Amino acid sequence: MAKPKLHRFAIRSSRKKTIEVIVANLFRLMTYCVILAAAYLFFDITANGSKAVFQGKAPFINIQFLTEKPQTLHVFEPLEPYNEIQKRRTQILQLQSKRKALGSNDTEQRTEYSEQIDNLQAEIERWDAQRKAERLKYSDDAYRALDHTPDLSMFKHQTYAYSGGGIGPAIIGTCLLVLGSIAIALSLGLLCAIYLSEYSRPGKTLQAIRLSILNLSGVPSIVFGLFGFGMFVHFFGWGVSIIAGWFTLAIMALPVIIAASEESMRAIPRGFREGSLALGASKWTSIRTNVLPYALPGILTSSIMGIARVAGETAPIMFTAAYALRDQLPWEGLEQPTDFFFQGVMALPYHIYVVSSKIPQNEYTRDMQYGTAFVFLFIVGFFALSSILLRIHVRSKYKW
């Protein structure tokens, strides 16, 4: 039987077409994997971090966690559940060594040992639930305010650094660092982009400047941190302060903002400039009225990328602006108003670093880590969303 004749425009299978389909599906699979990995990361932080931020009773938000300073956590655990758990863990270790010493033919005895171990594990879970239900937890301030301490003959007292209180000073310090550094970076970056796009002349010097800007965007953050430490902290004598952190983080964000802003301005048609100049406007007036408003959505996009980089950096903040623990807020205890700029602050990225790597890990530090990461992602998302909404508003206002 003869094969049906294909239409001249019908898609014909070929080896090249098959390879193209396979490559396209591979790219699609890789994209989905990246999206799923990011979704899992955000879901894990949200699911675990929300336990520290939200609570089951009114006002349903843990105000103390969002406003208090980090403190030592004092935990009083009842001795009976604690001792019973330790006893059963010892029994499990003994049974596991006996089971390991059995030969391969003793299946009945091995099964019996496994059942005993499972029963002991279930008992440990019940005693652990009782331990968690009866334990008492106090931060430093609450512990000092107690009329009398719990009876240590019935409780086991342990302290855990940075696991009590909250992250209020770190939230304020992070917001101050992000707002100040982005304001400086946008101001300087926009001026540089205007010069490179509108006033500079093509040539080797301009190419060298653009190449230097691109190279700066690939410099590790630790190098910026050491530069800021040497330049602003020591050479200028600003010390570990907000203003030193502002300029260090602003220099980090400058390459991204300059490159994106310049491309946005170069994308504006030449007719916008020439029409304004033909009507007698000066070059600066032409740039200010016919270029910058239409390039503003792209400039705001660069600010979003700058916020994402500035807010998440730990090394520059650690070297120039942040303390592991600071009780006072930047505006407290000032002798002069200008002293505000020379105060060190706490910051969420550095706090996560300290809690995660500088102190012994336990179930209480885990809540602090996830809660801090959850609040940090929310703050970065808020700043980014504000820039996106402003960009949408500007884009709807200036259409070309």
C-alpha cells in the first residue's frame, strides 16, 4: 500500500529536528528544576520561619520576636522526662550492639531486637512530647523579672545564647543599610550613566571605563568588604558605622545600576532628543525632560537588582557596619545629631551568620535561624515589590 503523500508545507521529521526537540525539552526540564528548587527553598523557610513569627493566639504575630533585642534563652526542662529519655537511649544503644553481634541466621532474635528498639523509640517520642509541654522558657529580661526561680531539684536549667528575645534592632539596621546604600548608589549610578550615555565620546577611554564597570560586577563581596574596611573605617576614620556600610554597599551595587541605567537611556530613540533640541532646549533640558522619564522603568529595574545584592551581603556589613549584638538603636544616646551616621547597627544577614556558625546548634537556635531568614526574605521582597510597583506606575504614565 502506498504511503500518503505529505503536503509540501507539512513538518517532516529529520535528525536535526529530533535533536532540536530533545535540546528544547532538556532546557525546559532544567528550568523546571531551578523553579522547583527555589520553590522548595522558599517553602522550607516559610514553613519553619513562620513558627517563630506567628502564634496561635491574638494578636497572632509574635510582637516580642519582631521588636526585642537578641537575648540568652533560659530553659528549665523537667528532670523526669529528661532522665527517662536518656535511659531509653542507653537501652537502644545496647540493643543495637546486640543485634549487630548476631549472626545472619538469627532472624527471630534480630526481629525481636528491632521490635524492642521501635517500642523504645515510641516511648522516647512520648516522653519528649511531655518534656516540651512542661518545659519553661525565659529570655534574659523575663528571667530577671521572675519573683523566684524554678526549683532546680525538679528542673534541669540550661542557657542558649542568641536563642531568646527577638531581632528588632537587626530589622531596623537592615532597613537603614538598604535604604541609605540604594539612595547613594542610585544617585551616583544615574549620574555616571548620564555621562556615559549622553556626554561621553566613543573611543578607547569609554571602552575601558565600560570594561572596568563590568569587571567590578564580578568582584567577590569579601573584596568590597575589605576595601570598605580599609578606606572608610580606617583611612577616613569613620569606624564601624552606618555611613561606612552605606558607601561600601553602594559601591557594590554601582556596576549593576550603571550598566542597566545606561542601557535604558541608550534605548530611548534619538528622535526624542533631536526634537527637543530643535525646539531650542538645552542638552540637559532635553535629557531631563525627554530621556530620563522614559528610561526610569529600566533604572528602577536596576534598583531592584541592586537591592537584591546589597541586602543579602554579609561580608561587607560585617567589616564596616554591623555588630553581633547592640542594645541601643542608632538614634538612642546621641550627643549630637550627626553621631547618628557613625553608629554601628545590627543586621539580619550578619545575625543569621552568627547564630548559624558561631554558637552551638540546638533546637532553639534553629527557630531563631529560620525566623530571621523568613523576616529577611519578607523585607527584601517588600523593597523589591515597591520598586516593581513604582516601575509599573511610571511605565503606564510614560509610553512611547
